[in-house]
Amino acid sequence: MLKGTHVEKKGKRKQKRRVLIFAVLVAAICGQGVGLSGCGRKQEEMAASDNETLFQESTESLPESSAKAVNFERELDEYQPSKKEYNFYFTYKMIHPWWDAVALGIEDAAKLYEEMGIVINYEYLAPNYASAQDQIKRLSEASFRNFDVIGVDVADVELVTPEINRLVANGQKVMTFSSSDAAKEDGCNRIAYVGNTHNYEDGVALTEAICEKLGYCGEVAVLVGTRGAPCHEDRALGVQDVIAKYPDMEIAEIAYDEDSVDKAYEFTKGFLARHSDLSGIICCNMSNPVGAARAVVEAGHMEEIVIVGMDHDQEALRYLRDGVIYALGVQDCYSIGFDTVQVAVKIADGHLPGEAYPEKTEEITTIIYQDGASAMLRTLYGEID
């Protein structure tokens, strides 16, 4: 189990250029997925993921869109916790760099609490591949371990909601976080949600961007992600609703790549082979823009195919910089993790939504175009042209 460190002083933290390491364990350690736990007084070296190092840079010289996309200058709010130590369990859909970025926010919030004399112990765990049944098992097992709060990034609303409701009925404090909520309107009794509350709108924004680029005329394919994942399904619905508005736009195919770059690559090769008039690909998660771009570059169709997609993958940002990808919707994953810890503390203290926090804490998505790609690469990965 990986231990975090929360020892750097606030003044020094603001003054020096920090290197934030993506916290990832090799799956072979436990054979079941990533395990990250934070403990206020223990430290071990944190392993870097495939996306290497995430840097914080000064935002003074960045394009406005890039400067506001990810906010590393977070401080805790004025709430005074009731206890000196908390124990949290967070599980999410699958091992992937997107959730590594969320982990950075979790870790930094824990560090700030330690500066207040408060220890945040947490486990941050996921399977190698998205699985609602695996998630249900993890939630059930966590419920016997006396955590103050259990948090879950929901893999499938229909399948996971009954387990959340069972835990809540048995007195567990359960919240949702990240990009996939199981909301009250879905029949879920989770206490609160922190994350993206506008996935449908993100799908709409990306689709409007590609439609404008194509002159509102063309045939597009859609890569969704994991079937049943609320964020992916909501974005795909936004895509379909926008395309339906324009008589000369058409969806050629929709495919679910299960958050796999390799599957997105294979699907895209199939799109290109089957649809000679294809003019665009709309991608609904962080993996599929990379797979789509690889296939388009390999086929030599960079000038003919417009790609839009989600998030901050380093390879995707390079494709954006080079003009292979037209636009990316970058979520502020860091703030998602940071605010998840703050809300979890308040839930653990017995507060209900509306008292010290909202039922849904909304985090932002920013559409980044080619002119902002280099700045994002510099900000997030320290990559200089």
C-alpha cells in the first residue's frame, strides 16, 4: 500500500515551483488495481504513471483558456473540522491517468489538513478495467472497515445504485465524486457529489465546435467509452442531440471502446475503412482521442478528419498542438480531488448538504484549442517546445 506525505509548509509550498507526481502503483503489487493511501505522518516514494510528471507553472503568460483550466492554487475553506483524524475510502472506475490527476488534489488537500494538525487517512483504489460488479464488491468490503466516509465514482448507475442505497440504509456515509454521479433523480441516496455536473453540456460544446469547423455538413463517428458510465453516456447524448439539429450532419457509427486506447484505435480504423465520406470523430472520454488520432495519423487522413474529445492526456495534447486534434474539453481533475476531501470531512462530521456544502459541488471543463495546447503541456507536464 502506498503512503502519502503531507509535510511541506504552506509558505514554502507557495513560493517554490512544485513537482506533483502522479501517484500510481503497478497492478502487479496486488493484482487488483491501483492502491493509494494517504497517512499524515508516513512517507514512501510515489511511483509515476505513464503520463509522467505533472507540473505547476505560473499562469501569467498562458492563454486565458489554458490558465483557468486547472486551478492548482487551492486553499482549504474556513470550515473547522470536528475531529483530529479521518479515514476515507475512495474507489473509481479503473486505473487511468485521469484519476491520477484527481489523486493529486486529494493528496494536496490532505497535506493542508495536516498543517492544521488534522490527519487524513485514505485509500484510493480501482480495478484494471471498468466493472460495476467489481465496484459493488469493493463498496461492500469497505463497509465493514469502519471508514468515516466511502466515496465512489460510479461505474454504472443502474447496477451500482442499489449497493449505495443498501450501504446508506445500514448507516454508512456514502458520497459520489469524479465525473460520474448516481443522483437523487436516479433513485440514489448518496449524500453528496463532487465533480463534473455538466457532462451533457460538455458533449454539446464539443459537438457544436466540430459542427462549426465542418460548416455544419458532414458525417461523424462517435467513440463513447464505457457502457453505463453516466459521464460517457451523458456526453454521447449531448452529441446526438446536437447532430440531430443540423440536417446536413449525420452520425455514421457509435462505438463503445471501454476506455481503451487500443480499442479506440481499432474502432477508428474500422470507421475509416467503412465510411469513405467520414469527416469527423467525436470522443467522449480521455482515452479515445488518443486512439482515434493514432489511427487517423497512420492512415494519413489528418487533413480530412476533424477530431474532438475530452481531457488532458499528454499524447492527446501533443496531437492538439500539432493540429491532428481540433479541440479538447479539459476537466479540472485536481479541484475534483481537492474538493472531494473537503466535502468528505464535512460529511464525516455529520453535516448534511446545504449546511456546510452543496449537494453537488460543480467543477469546470474548459475547451482548449490548438493555440492553448503548448501552454497546457507546459503547465501540466513541464513540456517545453
